[in-house]
Amino acid sequence: MRPLFYRLLFGFGAIAVLIALAAYVKSYDTRSRYLDALREANRPSNGPEPPSASKLRKIAKENPDSPEAQMAYAKQLVREGTFEAETVAALDNAIRLNPTDAECYLMRGKVLEMIRGSEVAALEYEQAARLDPQMTEAMVRRADIAKNHSEWDEAIGWYRRAISVEPGNVTAHTNLGTALTQKGEHTQAIAEFEAALALKPDDGSLMHQIGDAYKRLENSRDARAWYERACNLPRPYTASCRAMKRLDVSQ
């Protein structure tokens, strides 16, 4: 009896080892496919096409406790233009698993802004900027929401915060100039438009806005000079050409 007992025990042990080995292989294969797909999903935009949302959805379901899997799935939904509850749910899962990931809040803000409006998105951008004080995109997006609601002081504060982190942010300088213009602070607005122009030296719209600011300051000479500069670009900024002619007629 004893030899039979040991043979049975050995047989069951071998079966258990084989089952465990098969499970490990399957798990390793799943993990390997998951990592490969995540690498593809997070490649730069100029790289090869990332895997489809359907493939990443499967990986996200197989790895429900992985914030990377949820985030990769949500990113691809956004790339494919899916601004729906499905995308928000994937981002909610990613944030639940990793509540300090600023990028998750930034992306959820973008999606919510598309499907539910800017007021909800504003809170997401604020949280992203709070978690990552270097995330200027969140700051500029929050400022844009304030600007679009004519909340000029709020917008100015957020744009200046973004510029303090990233002095070369053209959008922040430009939109700060616009917000300052709306408050009647034309001299400061000119400084911001000129800072943006130093970064984009052939931008006719910036030259035109500088001309407009000088016109509001009743400085027709400098206004005309900036309109003329924009009008003389290789691709003339037509609004400046018209503004220059109107100035000439009025004088």
C-alpha cells in the first residue's frame, strides 16, 4: 500500500506542478502581450500606429488593476475620437488605481470638456496642475476656460503661472495678451504679444494684434508700422492691409 500511496502522491504533485507551470506561462504571455501593447500605445505620435482601442480594451479587462493598461486604453480612445462615457470610465479606473497621476486628470479634463462642458473640465485641469506644477498644458487649458467665460483676472493668473514655468509658451503669451487687452491693459498686452512674436517671428496675427493695441493707445504711427509689417509678409496678413488703408484714409 505504501508504494502505491507514494506513487499517487507523486503523480498528483506532478499534475499540480504542470497546472501551475501552465498558469504561469499563460500569465507571462498575457503580461508580455500587455507590455508590448503598452509600449506601442505610448510611442511618440510620429512613430508606428499604436494598437487599436479594441485590442487595448481586451488588455485593460485582462489587467483591471493596472493603471497603465487603463490609461493606454483611454489614450487610444481619444486618438480615435471616442469622447464618450467609455473613455471617461477608463480614465476613472486609471485615476482610482493611481490617484496622483496628473496626466490622467489632464486627459479626463479634455474628454469632459468635449462631452460635458468646460466647467467640469476646469476642476480636472486644476487638479492636474496641483499634482504636477510643471504641467503647463493644464494651466493654459484652465486659463482658456476662464478667458472664454470673460473671467479675465482668473485667466491672467493662470497664463502667468504657465509662463513662469515655461517662458517659451507661445500660446500662453498670446492668450495673456488677449486677456490683458480685454482689461484695457494695452501696454502690458503689447509686451506679451511681442514675447510671443519673438518665438514666432513670422506670425502676422501677432503683428496685427500689436498694431491694434497701439491703435487703442491712440498711437497711429506705431499701429500703422505694425500693420505694414504684417501686410508685407511673404503671405500678407490681409486684415492688416485693410487696417493700414483705413488708417491712411482717416488721417
